[in-house]
Amino acid sequence: MAEPPREPLDRETGRRLASALEDIVAHRIVRIHNSVLKVMAFQFLRGLAFGLGTVIGASILVSVLVAVLARIEFVPLLGDLASRVIEQIQDAQGSSEP
């Protein structure tokens, strides 16, 4: 595939291009990625935030699920399962208390 002929850039286009490149270089994310230590610190903090969010979200989801299952006692299979889950949680809480 043949390339179209390139026209030389005029001065105004060159100035706009240089200005755009200066804006990109001055951007925060580019400055962070200029240093390996900064990138490692940024990724470490990002991982901590992701892990903490995952743990908190899973805890909330499990507590809501157990609460919903505890209210469903009219369905025999789910009621028995919910009762066993609640008993195990209460046993675990009772054994951890001094």
C-alpha cells in the first residue's frame, strides 16, 4: 500500500504540535511514570485500595446474603441451609469470645 505524499508542516501547525507535546509532558501521569520508584509506589497503593475494596465489598455481600437466607425459612432446603449457616456463625462467634 503506497503512502500518500507528505507535505511539510507549516509554522503554525508546528507550534500547535509543540504546545500539545508540552501539555502531555507536563501531565501528572507522565511525570509519575518518569520514575520507576514512583510507578512502583503508585501501583502498590492501587493494589492496596483494590484489595481493601474487595474485602469490604465481599463482607457486605456475605452479610446481606446471610440476612436474606435467614428470612427464607418457608423453603425447606434453603431454610435448613440458612439455619446451618447461622448456627456455624454463632458457634464461631461464641468460641472466639474470652
